[in-house]
Amino acid sequence: MKRVSFFLTTVLVLAFISSTLLAQNGFEPKVKVNGTVQAWASMAQTNTDTSQIGFGLRRVRARLKASLSKNIKAFVQAELTSPKLLDARIEYHISKAAQIRVGRFIGAGVRAAGLTSHTKIDIVERPVSAQKWGKATIGGDYRDYGLAFMGKVNGFGFNLTLHNGAGAANIKPSHKSTAHLQLQGIAISGMVNYKPKQLKGLEVGGYYGMGNTYVNDYSSFNGYIYYEPKPLRVKLEYIGWTDKNGPTDVSSAGYYAFLGYRITKCMELVARYEQFDNNTDVDKDEETFITFGITHSFFPDHWNNAKITAAYVIHNEAWDNPPDNNVFYIMAQFVF
């Protein structure tokens, strides 16, 4: 009961501050609609050592951004290939340094996961450890329903997210029915980062999260260093989590090192080395991914709006007699 009272008091105080600041801003409604189309093709070896080839759509996204003033904004995004609501959030910007976010959105978490936009993924897919982290925690789309407090001060950024703990848990309480849709707890995730003005292109940060015991019980963390002084880009990240839902805890971990270099104004060579360990207490279950690729952008000053990326992934497993499951893929991206 004390926790609930504290939570409600905090929300009411913030609401009062917000309403006071809102009175100082005019009503200026604006709406913008845009989207993404990603088409790809691949050639791969399967676990049965048979060759496969095919074409498809990786993503087709529709986005709507709206604002009623400089302080109140909203954002909605949907995936259209298999229709699904991804984002639906309301933001209140208390100042240039702080904001509150509520709805379904990407909260504090792994840097290479949802915090890297799908339009800015370095190669064709995210690092494997980031994908595995999402599926083991809040969900494969990296989003959850919740409330976030975010801000930036003197190069430091912070994000504290209170959320349900699983992106599929959309709580719809009603006084006319029993509370079977309610949860008995919440998940908490927090992260900090630092972008020094003295060294442009550098970002360092870390995250720690605790899942909801009643939905998905886990603990997770990461640490990363991104340094992108053009034409060079270097990214390092370590990701770990512990699944606490079974009779014993199972810990997983992975890391990656990415290197990109623009050899011309419109072309970048990219490479990534990754290692993922599904169970750190078990020997010979590690997987290694080595990726080489190249990206061509049609508009170098707007790099991600129209580009083509081709890559080859060498997949090695530590266990005996692993199958040949390397893959070559190419993806075209159009953002409008």
C-alpha cells in the first residue's frame, strides 16, 4: 500500500507541475506522417545443409507524429507486414532537459536493440545478443507499456522506465469487471549515458533492469562504448541477463565489436564480430558470428533515407559437428 501511495503521489505532483508549465504555452497543432520500406533477398545454408534463396519484405512501417504545443507530443508507429501496433506514446516535455513519456514505447535498455532505430541499423540485422536479449526480456520488438522519466544535463542522459515487464501485457482495468487483467508488480529499467562535448562522436553508457516477478522474472544489464568520428565508426557492447523463471537461474551473455569506414562519400565498408553464450554455466554452447558488408547510400547527406546494404555472415558454433548455416543477404531501404 505504501508503494502505491508513493507512486500515486509522485504522478500527481508531476501532473501538477506539468499543468502549470502547460499554461505558458500556446496551442499549435501539427501532424506529420512518414514511413519505411525495407525489401531484402537472401541465400543461406540451413541446419540440414540445404541451400535456400528467397525474396521478402523485412519491414514496412507507418509512422504518425503529432504535437499540440511545444510541450505535448504524440507518436504512433505500426508494422504493416504482419499488422501490429509498435509504438503509441504521449510525451510531455517539461523543459529542454526533461520529459515524461507514457504509453507503449522503447524504454531504458540495450543500446543496439530498440534504442538504435531500425532505419540506422549498422548492417542488415541487429547484433544477435541484442535480438536474444529482447526475446528473453520485454519482447522481440523491444517495447513495453509503461511510464518513463527522461532527461539530459551537461552531456549526461538518464532514463528511468517503469513498465509491465512484457510487451504483450496490455493492461485494461475497469471498475465494471474483476481485476484479473491487473498485475501484482512492475518492472524497473534504468540507464545513463554520457556524450562529452570535448570529444564529438563519443557515447558511453550502461543499463540495468529487473523484470516483473509475476510476468517475466529476470535481471539484465549492459555496458557500451560508441565512437563515431566520421569517416570511422567503432561500437563495442556487452549484454547479459539472467532468466529467473525456472527452477534454477539461467544466465546468458554476448558481446559484439563493430567497425565501419566510409571509403567514399556514398559507400561504407562494415564488419562485425559477435559472440553469444546461451548458458554461461554450460560448456561448448557458444556461437560466433563474423559479418562483412558494404553499404551504398544514394543521398550521402541523408544517409539512411535510401540505401542498399549487402553482407555475408559466417556462423560458427562451439559444439561438435556444427552445420553449415552461413548466409548472404542484401537489403534496400527507403525512408520517407
